[in-house]
Amino acid sequence: MKQVKAEILLNKEIADSHFKMVLDLGKLNLFIKPGQFLHIKAGSAYDPLLRRPISIHRIGSNPNIVELLYKIEGKGTQLMSRRSKGTYLDIIGPLGNGFKVPKGQSNFILVAGGMGIAPLMALADNLARFRKRIITVILGARTKDFIICKKELRDIGAKVIVVTEDGSEGEKGLATDVLESIIEQFDLRKSATALKKKHAKGITIAEYGPEVGLYACGPLGMLKAIAVIAKYYTMQAQASFEERMGCGVGACLGCVIQTKAGYKRVCKDGPVFDLEEIAWERD
């Protein structure tokens, strides 16, 4: 973690109230993991007082060139949207814990609800660097106007499935509506051969769960639904959680969530968590 003045190389509106910003973090030799975020001072002096946590959206071949994707939600992001190329932002980062990718895994499903594509794009880029990896991305949004990164994902070789609530593009419904059918493409429990082996060797059915990594980011209701699906298919699933933050480094305890092991800080212990560790029944 470092505090730097980052130069804005691009700040462009790509959809209504949605902006792409490219930053040059300087010669810091940073090691950034997909899923981490930057804590950005949006204004000057003490207005607004708190920094804004923004997910790292893409990491360039030069790791000190990063891309952010953000939506205007309040005063801080409104100020960010007005910043011009060549000016500088005071940032702290990279912060938080990123996504974990098990060695040897070759099949991946990414589920993005709305702005959830912000951290997942960096993960998709990272996965695509290795050959023989199959990446399926579900992009969910209210309307076609807010489907973001479809072309970029296809350019890196990912299969993209679009789902909109109003049916204006792709399938009509929610991102989770199509998730189960995609998982079952990898589910060995549907294989008669696998079931014969299970009975022959006495292996539990859980060991024949889908050989696929499941990653998500989006509204809390979507993540809860994915947790239920992952449990049924005996899968591990990771998600990046979106919470309002104060300090961004774990000191203020302003962004805690309930887990089975007690309260944890999204900024310091996350923002990426295994969905099975969240205490959903207490929310």
C-alpha cells in the first residue's frame, strides 16, 4: 500500500453516469491483484472528507497503468467525473484482498450484476493470459444501456451471456436465472460414469461437484442467491462485496459484514470473501 499522486490519462463517460478512468500511478513497482481497490481523494482539502473506494477494473501490461470503472453515486464520484486529463488524484492503494485462483483450474464462471463487472474484468483479463482456460461471463443489468464490457470480454476470448431485467438485450430476467444451466455443463453428478465410480469407490457425491471456479460481484441479493446455488452444487464461490467505507484500511470499522466467524471488515478482510463464510441467515 502506498499513497501517490496519480495522473489522469483518460476520464470518459461510457454510459449514462458511468465513467472509465485511466490512471498512471508512477514508477512504484506495485503488485496489484484482481479484486483490490484504490482509495481516492475525490475533492480538495476536506470536502468531501472521506475518500472513495473504487475497484481496479483493468491492469495494463505496465502494472502502474490501471483502469477504473465508476458510477456517479454522490458528491465524490461527481467530482471525479469532472476531473480532466493531465490532472492528478491523491490515491492510496492497492488495498484489500483480491480473488484467489486455485492452481490447475481451467473452467471459470463470472457473474456480474450491474457495476459488478468493475472488479471482475481485471480477473477475466488475468484468467485469459493462460491458455486452455474456459471463461464464461454472465452480464446482468436493468436494461441494455447498462451492459458494459461485452466487447472487451469477447476480445479476450470469454463467452458472454447477457441478461437484462426488461429483456431489451439477451435473456430476460436476472443474472442468477441462467447460472444453474451453465453450472450443469460442468457438473459431473449428471454423468452416469461418475455415479458408477461413486458407488464403486464409496466417494461422497460432493467430490463430483462441478470442476469450475465461480466468481461474482453485484447486489447483495444476487450474491445471496449465488451462495444458495453454490451450496447446492457443492462449489466454492468467491465474491467481491460492495460496502460504504470510511478509512479503507480497517481502522474505523465502518464497513463490517457478518460472517460465521464474527464481524469482518470489507476493506481489510475483503472485499473478496468466500460466499460460504457469510452469515446470510443473520442479515
